[in-house]
Amino acid sequence: MSEKKAKWLRLDNSAKIFPMMADKQNQNLFNIFVRLNESVDKEVLQRALEITIKRFPSMNVMLKRGVFWFYFEEHGGKPRVYDADPLVMKKISSSNCGGFCFRISCFENVIFADFFHAVTDGTGAAEFVKSLLFTYFTLKGYSVDGEQKVMTVGSPVNPREYEDSFLTNYKKKKIKDLTISSLKGKKSYRISGIRFDNAGKGVINMYTPAKQFVKVCREHNCTVTEMIGALFMLSVYETKIKPESLPPQDIQLFVPINLRKIFPSVTLRNFSLFSRIGVTASDDMTLESLTSTIHECLRRDTQKEVLSDKISTTVYAEKFLPMRILPLFLKRVIFKISNLFFGKNKKTATFSSVGVVALPESFKPYIKDMGFGITANNACPVTITAATAYDTMCINFTRTITDTEIEKRFARYLTDFGIELKVTSNFWEVDDDALQIL
Amino acid sequence: MRCKFCNVEVDCKTHICPLCHEKLTTDENDEKLLPAFPPKTAKTERKKHTHFTLTNVYLAASTIIFLVCIAVNFGLHQPTKWCWMVGAILLYGFLTMRNTVLSSSSAWIKAFWQIVMISLIMWLAQVVFDDIMTDTYWLLDLALPIIIMLSVLTLGIISCALVRRNKALLYDTLFLSLIGFLPIIFYAVGLVQKVLASAICAGFCAAVIACVVIFARKEIVDEMERRLHW
């Protein structure tokens, strides 16, 4: 990283919106949680974090307000390892994270890594966590090897790791050729329920043997992503729409697409767009029809030309002169007002399928399992994420509502297929007294 | 532990099923299980439900003081309605706490809001005490330039003291100094009658800008580069 670049970084195209949409309680966060086979040594983890952060200059930053946009400034301090907060994915602020845009915390045998989406996406975060684990295991004296799957501390920093890949893959287009309509969503069913107080979130993790799940997917001639998406849609319909006898509703899933698989990029910053998968919920919905709809939507939205058009559109919006010269406080007001009027009811849930996290085999004796979670908010009360590490797939549900009907129904579908499920929860919906008495 | 209703295994230390909340059947291996998340503690709950924040206490106390002042002022049929001044000062205290003390905004924005708020209090004083203060031009002629100069001076001193730790303060001082030309602009458009204070204010701020540019040009260019996204 050149000296000039080390001092400050522009936010990437997709990150620019996240600080503007953040409010007192909500922030676009996601987390990675790793369960180890033994208790986490907090002091060693602290040392590992201090060492690892030096390898990731794009993470070693603090968010600052500019005149026109937010920007990142190099952080001079050391990140801390915190005791995990009972409040899952608590807002990351300068007061509770020392100015960093991520938070590493631990509890018993679990390491939690929460990230503000402005700084990176799931792929970048996974690389950081893998490197952190590698350093941690090394400091613990375990025999581990990166196996070309980990950005180890000694490896050289490629300047392309902190590039804005949206800009490098941007093709200038005329305004009439932009696909603005593809970015707009249409009104869809919003999951309702009694909300938790004070940004509380309920989390349920379902762990399942990946091989069993893949076998069931093969039997149904679909992919893991299509299967989970379809079962989730069915669960929403069965538990929320059908019992309330609502008129026909569109269930729309907001699915992030990792652009690194389609465009050449090694960036550790954000480089993902999204696909909207929508179906009109009715009794005619079957697993087969849903998987084929999801397959079709994903096939359509992951074509290189389509994504290239979307990149051009989003970068054009950033480069649009009135947008550039508008002071930041006015941009924030405009974004918040437009979100208030146009942003709500545009998705039923966010569903992120991370796929297989490439962990070195040498980590296997020390890691029990690993999962991802995305924060839920009032506009999108339920999020679902699926990630596989080694032979275990973790399906994470994060919600801002108290009832667990969707998760219950989803689990029932899986167990009916004969898939073994192990479930954990933070029991946020259960009173303390009830937990203690029981 | 298994939930016989959901047909799932529960992989964390608990006695109830995460899905259906029914009681679980346990076996001897369950002792080895750990909780998956930190438990909600009484401390967390207390923290979540507290209403006794500094801001709320201040707000409650100021409301009581203001109501008492209104009662006294109107109850005694006093011709000067000084209670509005008390209300304005209490409101100023609240806004200072919110937008200056507890805010994470830039120093120049905080200083700018201070100038605006103090000027408004001065204006209200002119309205409330119009029987004593007959000359209405003192506000723009004298008060505003002095408030701006004091703000720039304060920020300048803070910048000098903390320049090693926070170079951004120099940029803030520079930006705030630009406001120092406002009174002279007011004079040019006829809003100000006596030029002396406005001219001194403009001269003072020009001197501050010159000092900052001469002694900290590199820091200022760096800061402007990142803030303006050059």
C-alpha cells in the first residue's frame, strides 16, 4: 500500500450507501461465528488479532465523514477482542469498537466476528477470519498450514486487494442503456410479528451434514441454494400467509451475488450485487416449481452481461454530477426519505448462500463448525444464510420478531427429508425467568 | 438432547427446544454442552430499559424550571417576559449537550451550530428586552462578529494544542474562519451599519487562514483531499 493510499480510502461503490442508511439502532452488519473444539483463549486471540490486522490494510480503517461522501482513514490504534455481547450483531460504533468497522468477540468456545458492510463483504470477511484463525492456532502452538487457502500474515499485500472492483469493471454507458428498472423492486409480502425491544435479535442456527443435504438436493434435481430458498418460501407461506388468509402476495427474496466468481477480482472490499427472486404465493406452489423459479431467476441474474449492466448503472449513479456535488448531509436526508417511501416492502427476506468456505484441512481438528449471519431489521425482519465448512452446513436464521414459526416449519421440512439437524439458539424470545426456572 | 416434537438434536446448553420451546429430554452427555451465545443477563436488561440518561434528566429538570418560570412570570403579571429567555437558555444547554458534547460531528460544524444558537439567543434577548435595548443594530453590528471571532479563536487554540493528535482540527479552523467574512458581507448588502467590528472580524479570520495555510499547508491539502474526494 503506498503511503498516500495508506492514509485514506474511498468507500467502494456498494459501500457508499451503508453509512448513509444507518440509524440509531440499525446498521448493515453481518457476522461470522466459529465454534472451536475448546474454549477460546482471549489473550491469545487478542495477540492474533493485533498481528493479523497488519495484513489487511482495508480493514485497519475508521469511517469518517467527508464533505461529499464518507471515507476510510487509516486507524492508528489496535483492535480489541471483546467479550461477546448477548445482543447479537449490536451496532458497531466508534464508542464500542474503538473506531474500527468490525468487532471480534468471544464467548466460551465461540469466536464472533461482526462486520459493518461498508468495510467488506462476506468473502473479504471470511478471508480475514481465516487469517485470524491461522494466527491464533499458530500462537497456540498447533501445527497448522495455510495450504494456499489462507492469506497468512507474512504473505505480500496485493494492491488489488483493496481496489474498488466496481470501478475496474465499469463500462461507461449512455443513460438510456442503463438498467435502472432492474434495480427497483416491486411490492412484496413483509413478514410481520411482535418485534423485540431495543434492536434485539433472535438467532437460530441449524447444523446439518452437508453430504446428506446435497444428496436430498440431487434427488430433487436442484442446487443447495435453490433448495434452501424454496423451503424458506414454502415455510413463509405455510406459517405466515396461509393462516392469515391474505390475498395473493409476492414473496421476494433478496439474494446477494458474489461478483468475484464472474469478474476477475481479488478485492477484499465489497464486490457483490443482488438478485431478486420473487414468486406469487399460492396453494399451487410446490418445491419443484419453486426450485425451478429460483434456478431461472439466478440463471438470468448471474449472466455476465446483466451484471455488467448493473455495475454500470450503480457506478453511473455514483458518478452522476448532481450526486457528486450534493453535500453529504443532504445526500443522507434524500436517501433516508427515499428509503422511507420507496425502500420498504421491497423484499420479504434476505437470503445469502455463501457456499463452501475453503478452510485448510489442518484446521479441522480445532474447528467444530462455522456459520454466517446477516442482521435483520424492521424492513426485513428475517434473514437466512447458509454456509458450509468441512462437512457441516450451517443455516442461520436471524430475526427481529419473537415467533419462531418459520424456523420450526423449515426444520420440519428438513427432518421430513431425513436430514439430521442440530439446533442452537440465543433464546432472545424467551424470558430470563423462564430460562432459569427450566 | 433431543426434542421429540421437532425431531431435532439441540446442540447447546439449554433445557428447552429452540424451535418449539418444549422441555427437552436429557442424557448424561448433555453436561458437556456449552451455551452457543452469551446469556441475557439482568445487567443487559437493565441497560436496555434505562431511561435515566443524562439527556433525559436534563430535559426533565429544564422542563420543570421553565414551567416554574412561566408561572412566576405570568403569575406576577410582569411586563417583561423573561421566562422565554430562561427557556431559550435551557434549550441551548440541551442542544449543546446533544449537538456539541455528545455529537461526533466535525469541530467546525459544532462551532458553527454554537454561533447560530448563541446568535439566536441574542436575537431573542433583543425581542424580549426591547424596552431596555432600543438599538436593534447591536446584534449584527457587534455581537455576531464577536461571537464568530471568539469561536474561531477557541477552535484555533484547541487546534494548536491538539495538532499532533488530530490534524483535522486545522482544516476545521480554516473552514470556520470562512464564516468570519459573513459580517462584512452583511455590511456590503446593508444589513450592518457600523463596519468596525465586522472589519476586525474579517481581518482576524483572514489572519487565521493565512497562518494555517502558511504553517500547515501540507496537512490542509491532505485533509481537503480526503474530505473533498479529490
